[in-house]
Amino acid sequence: MHPQAIQLVTTQLALYSFPMKTITVMRHAKSSWNHPSQTDHERPLNDRGRHDAPMMSQRLAERGYQPDGILVSTSQRTRETLDLMLPALQCDPANALFSDAIYEAPLSALLDTICATSDTVSHLLLIGHNPGVSLLCNALVPGSVQDMPTSAVTHYDVDGTNWSNFSQAGFQLVFHDFPKNQPATK
């Protein structure tokens, strides 16, 4: 094949492909147990959670991460976590999808929810609960995360260009961070 023809085909393919996908998995910020009459779903964040969520979003922003798709459990604590993260991440709140399927979800439900994401989304942020988020992280890269404490974030590059094949993709752990992980001092 002529070199110009190869260049033309390569250029045309690039126009129709989606960029590589990335996913940030987050466990909601620390919640309050002060009101025993509230259901688990209704529990709000406590003071530590209201401190840690913006701190973790700032750490993501410092790395240049700006999700263009967000999947969030419908619980009060995940909603509050997202609200506290949006300013630093400069994300459009309209890009958030609140799903009951993420609340107390088994791994299979999390995978199904991710696989249903539009391919126009390049960087997906999922805010959910343990044990599901820990199971998800270890399904992506076995042994990559021992535990997902509250407000922990784990970011992966996804070897794929569409979410529908997420379960079969390859993954590379980029970083794992949590509030008590102190940045190195110079």
C-alpha cells in the first residue's frame, strides 16, 4: 500500500475512535452514626468526611483529573461527597448519574453499571461503598488495593476505548490515595 494511502486510512480511523478510557474509583467520605433513627441510606457525612472529600478532590485536581462522567450511589453520604468534590474538580454536575444499583452493590452490579456508560465519557468517576469498591479495585488489578478507607481514591488506565467491554479490558493502576496518606515532604 502506498504511504499516503496508509496515512489517509490512519487519519480516518482516528476520527472515528474514542480516546483511551480512565476510571477513578472512590469510596464515599466518612459518615455520621449520630442519628440511630436514620436508615443507612440516609446517613450524612460527619465533620471528618466534610473535611476529607474536598481534600481528596484537590489531590485529584492537582494531578489534572477532571472526570467527564460520574456514577454515584443514591445514598446521602455519596451525594454529599460528590457535592464537596465538584468545585475542585471543576466538573459539570449534569454529568453525574445517581444510581440505586451502586448502593451496597455486589461486584457484578458495579461492572454492569460501568459497562452501560456512554462511550463519549473518557474519564469516569465512580463514588460508591465498601465492600463493592474494594472488590472492584481488586478485580481490575488483583492485589492492587488492600482496603478502601473512606474517601480513598484509586485511579486506573483502561486498555480499551468503549465502556461496554470494560469487564474484558486490561487495567493499569496509576495511583491509590487516601486521606491519611501524607504527601512526601521535600
